[in-house]
Amino acid sequence: MNIIAALGPTNTGKTHYAIERLTSYRSGMIGLPLRLLTKEVYDKVVKIVGPSRVALITGEEKILPTNPQYWVCTVESMPTDIPCEFVAVDEIQLINDNERGYIFTDRLLNLRGMSETLFLGSQTSEKIIKKLLNKIRFHQQPRFSKLSYSGYKKLGHLPRRSAIVAFSAQSVYAIAELIRRQKGGVAIVMGSLSPRTRNAQVDMYQKGEVDFLVATDAIGMGLNLDLNHVAFAETRKFDGRQFRKLEPYELAQIAGRAGRYQKDGTFGVTSDVAELDHQTIMRIEDHNFEKINNAQWRNKNLNFSSINDLIESLKKPSTKYELKNSPDSEDLKTLIKIYENKSLEKLLKNKDTLKLLWETCQIPDFRQIGHGIHVNVVETIFLELFENGQLSDEWLQKNIKGYSVLESDDIYNLSNKLSHIRTWSFIVNKERWLSNSFHWQGKAREIEDNLSDALHYALTERFVDKSTTNLRLKFKDNKELLTGLNNNGDVTVEGNYFGKIEGLRFISQFDKSEVFMKKIYSSINKIVEKEITKKILHILSSDLSEFSLENSFNIYWRSQFIGYLKKGDDVLLPKIQLICDESIKNTQRQNVENKIQEWLINYLNQQLKDLFKLKNADELKGNTKGFAYRISEELGTLDRRSVEKDLKILDTKSRRELKKYDVKIGKYSIYVSSTLKPGYGKLLAPLWLIYNSKNLKILSMQEQINSLPKPGITSSKINNKVTKKLYKYAGYKIVGNYVVRTDVLERLDKLIFDNIKLNNQKGEFVPNNDMVSLLGSSLTRLEAILKTLGYSKKKNEKRNIWLKKIEKQKKITFKNKNKKNLMKKDDNKFFNKDDLIKLKERLMFEQK
């Protein structure tokens, strides 16, 4: 018996070699890791020997001619009781896979061809195969072409004939949408697709109808595609237990799809993925990976005496240290769950019933709808088989009828239905379970084909712009293109939408880098340039009232975005950043900017008139003028502590003059009261942020502004997203972990002062509902703010009594002591103590 291991990287012709060896014998069998790949190899073998001689067996599909000589199967479905001259198993390195490894290990150890046995796979498996098999020859398969790393590229800059790889359906669809917008369309390849859908998508790619393909790691298992480049949009995947980084050999398995036969290929990263490290790159390029040291294994000699004995026999350890017990697979997990639930315990009295249960536990969970739900499905099928011996036509019709195609089905509905019908396809292929298995196999295949066709159509409609394909064909014919523009600014070419003129720029729907797109845009640019020039003339002649400032930063003209504010020479006089096409001439650009600047100066003077009035108050003189300048420089609010010395210099007249300009001098702040209005805060905070932020982008600044308290909020917790200084210019003062509106803090101080008066000037007060209501919050927040302001709670009191600031309390006590001392002193030179007592008594008598 000849046993060979043909090991090497991708693109070494291993699968082609296996098909050649298979068809050179009178009978043969090959096991493949994926249903998609199995169907592809089946089609190739059929072309060589004809359909009447080839059988296809997967868990969900069987094609069995009368006397097949060749068997193309998934590894799990390989019949082990059929003698064949030749047997091959592909991707044998999967003996180390946590989920399916034990099946590949079993085929490695036990399945043989009468003349030749061939194992195909990665060089990583060489070491463990040598340990497990004595008489085996190794064929090293060199790669036909060179694979090299090309670094990071943005999605929009990826070369034609690229595959973008992600590891979830959600990521695949999101990337496909981005590529469609920029490149015109993509094909989709995922393991969850049926072979029919996948083949239709790949055919569209191979024909050149689209130049890009978005896929999961399903493309890594032997699927032959015309790829020049593979870009990883993700390098982490969920392996059924956890999210983890892909190992270098796993990345290589996928990257190796780039470059076919003697054509070199490249691989790299895209999207948010960081550059691969040097060591990983070298390993992939040199095909140098750590060897597999263990193979996953599970005991085949099962004990059906009881469910407990069955579980123990499945978990029985191997006697060979090279064989590592496989983690609990889905079928074993299902069996354990049923055992723990005790729901079927009474029925499992004999070996035949237990064997039936174990067989139903091996129904795959294609739907991935949650293990608990899958266990319920297994129990339902088991009970039906136990009670009735078979699955009746009525029972099957009831369960399968819901998976037909509906007009309302979208991509997600169709994908979900396909995953469900895969489960039922597996069930109806269990011939002993049905009385009419042939009929139901055909029914399940018909439903799957209809769903597959509908899904292909839905994917194509969603992720392929047919207009791009048509335009490619027109350019090949060198036909003149008709370009149009409607009243909404939509630009069309041959009736197909290509972008929109918004404001003074053209926003393209597609990437301009491709050759045929460059030709289109040379046609588009003429009509765009003409329209924008026309719009500029309207802007220059328009009234200032037609401009507006939206979202604190963005400038609009007649509801069209044309620019945004940026730092100027003064905080109250920002500059304009015009957003426009590069085709606009410098003189035109400058004229538009001057027009907008004229509007902006006028707008700010109107909206901030009280602040500008104070800033330009020429009638104020001396210290008063200087103080007014400092207030306006700080956009209307000063912290009192920072100017306490200067404040003492101001006399009563100066204070009255400042009051005319609405300046309030409070205990904590000095402020222009109108600047605390929402309209002012809406402008002052962004203006300060623009002037003082060096590298902050508009979106980040907008996020900060949106994180400030909304109008009407008098106090709130500090938001860490907001620069602390910004609160001041939004009209708030920071008090510990909170911010309180500047004027509200002064009103709170007055309420406290009035409350102290009611307590006979003892420096004590009781927080009340007015104070809580003023802050628009709770008593807890009020007390936290009081503590930060320096007030303290009176000790040993059941009531909620608070004291004034400690230093002031001492001062009051000291004054009271002085008064007592003065009363004790007898410094009166005119009266002694007895005379004063007599005078008091006489006055009281006269009053009577």
C-alpha cells in the first residue's frame, strides 16, 4: 500500500494533482473540508469521467448514480465501508482543529485506499504525521508563484482583482457597501452561502463584471480564483469560544489565494487593521510556520449501556501522547445538555434508543441560533422518530413549508432561510428516518436552489451597480456618453447617477482612479465646472441674509454647505475655510471668502451686540476701561478671585458705569448677564474652541459642543469629553465634580444669605426646596456643591443644619468676643456703673 503526504503552501497544484491521481484509478474517493470545495471538485471530476461515474456526498446533498466509481465527499461524509483503489483527504492540517480535528485524525489513522492513499495539506502537519504514521512518503510541493507583502492600503485604493477578507457576515456586508460606492460593485463569498449562490457570485467576478470580491476565510480552503491581491480588513475572528488573533499559518492560508499558477500575488491590510509585524510577514512570504505537535482525537468505540457510559466513552483519553482529546464538539455538547436536563431519561432504557439519540445529536447547527434552541430541535426530532419510527410526510411538510422564497425577503431573511434548509437537507438525507427520502431530498434541494438564486439576485442588486458594468462595455465600444444635471444637483451619465453638486463641490459616487472612470469624469467635469461658476456669481450678488451658521461651525448659503469657521487673529473674528472644487480659480475663491467674511462680521456683531458694546465702550476711562476690556477679552465672564485686587480699586462710580453695560459683580464671578443666554453660549463656546484648539478637527469640536449642558439645564455633572475651560464660555462655573450656571450660583449664594438671616445671623442655614429647585437636581447634588464651596455640615445635629465657611465663622466668633470684652471694660469717664443702673431705672419709670 502506497501512502503519500503531498504538503506545501497554497498554489502548489495539490488539488489538481489529487484529481489526476483519483481519475487515473478505476475507483477512488476524495474528502474535502468544505461543501463549496466539494461541489467544485465534483464538477471537475464529472468533466473528466462523466456524471454517471461520480457520486457527490455531503451532509446536506447526495448525488448517487447507479454504479459510481468515484466518490467526492466532505470529510465527515466519506463512506468508510466502500473499498476504493485510491483515497485522498485534503487540508489534512485540520487534524489540529478544535471543532473538527478528530474527524481528520480518524481519516488519517484509519481510512486507506487499496493501492494508494494521499494526504494533502500544509507543511505544518509534517511533524505530527511522521509521529502517527510509520510507512509514509512525503512530497514537498513548491509554490508556483511568489507571494509578497505590499503593506497597508485604504479600501478605495486597493488594486483591481482584489479580495477583501473579514470574518463575519456583518463585516462582509459593510465592506461590500463601501466598495460598491467607490468601485461600482463586488462579489460575495462566504462559507454560509450555498454552492449555487457562491458559484453565481464567483462567476460574476471571474467574468469581470466586478473587479472586487469580499469574503470570509472560506476562500482559504482551496477555492481557485483569479486574484492578484488579498487584503485583510480584520485579523481577529470568533472561533466558537472566543475572539482571537489569527495565527501566521492561518493568514498564509488565505493570503495564498493571491496569484495563481505562475502569476505572482500580493497581500496586505486595509480598513482599521494595523500593519503586520515583520516576523509574521517573513513567515508568510517564506512559508515557514511552527509545526503541529498534536492531533485532536475522539474515541470511536462507544459504550451504549447508558447515557452516562456513552458520554464517558466519548471523553475517554487516548493512550498516545500525540493524540490530544478533542474539546467537546457540538454533538457531544448536545448530548450532555440532554443528559443534564433529564428530559428524556425515562426513554433511554436500551442501546437502540440511545444510539438513535446519539445519531440525532449529530445533526449540525447550521443556523447558529443558540445551543439551547438547537437542543430543543434535536429532542423534537428524536421524539418523533422514537414514537413513530420515521418522520412522516405531514410532519416534514409542516416543518419545511415555511422556507419558500417570499417577495418581501431581503438578504438577511434569505440567508437565514438557507441556513435552516441546510439543517433539513441534512435530516432528509438520513434515509432510514424517512419513508420517502428521495422525494424530500428533491424538495429540500428545490427550496435551496430557489433560495440560492434569490440570494444571488439580492446580493447583486445590493452590492453591484449595473450601470458601471454597462459603462465599461460602452467605453470598449468608444461610444460618446450623454452627461446630464437636474435641479437637485444630481449628475448622471447615460441616465446613471454618478454624484451630486452640493454647495461649491461635486461629491462623487465612485472612485476616479480606474481608467474608464477617468474618461467619465473628464466628461462630468465640464458640466460641473459650468454649474459651480454659475453658483459663485449668485453667491456674490446675494443678500447677506441668505447665509447662515449651522451646528456652531458650518456655513450655509441657501441651505447649501459651503464652508466652516477656522481660527482667525481674534477669538471674536474667525476666518473662513471654503469647501469647494479644485477647479475654482483663486480669484473666485477669494471673492467668495470676502463675501462670507462680510456676512460673518455683521452676523457676530448682531448676535453678540452686548459683548461688542462693552468691548468698544470708548466713553469708559481709566481703571473702568481696563476692567471692561478684561471682561470682553474673556468673552463676558471673569472669575472674581483672579481680579479681586483690581476690583478693590474700582470706586462706586466705576461700578455704576459698568452696570450700564449689564455687568454683574457677584460673589464668585463678574459677568455680562446677557452672555449667559443660550444664544450667546451657542456662539461663544465654539468661537473659544476654534481659537484655542490646535489640532482638534471640526467633528471633534462639534462633539464637545454637543456634550455641553442643553439650554435650561442649571447644573450637571462634568462631562470628561469636554475641555473644562469650555464650560466657562458656555455660561457655567465648575464647582468640584459639577458645573453650575454662573448666574444660578450667585442666586444660590443669595438664598443661603437670606436663610442665614432667618437664623439670627448665627452663620447657620438649612438647605431647602428653593435651593434644590434652583439647581434642577437633588439634595445630594446640592450638598456636594455646598461642600465644594466651603460650607460644612453641623456636627451632632439630627437636623440638616449647615455652617458658613469656616474662616468666616471664626471671624464672627472673634468679633463677638471683642464685644463682650468691651462691655466688661469700664472706660466711661462720665458715669460709673451705679450711675448707669440708676439712669436705666429712672427712664423705665418715666415711660410708665
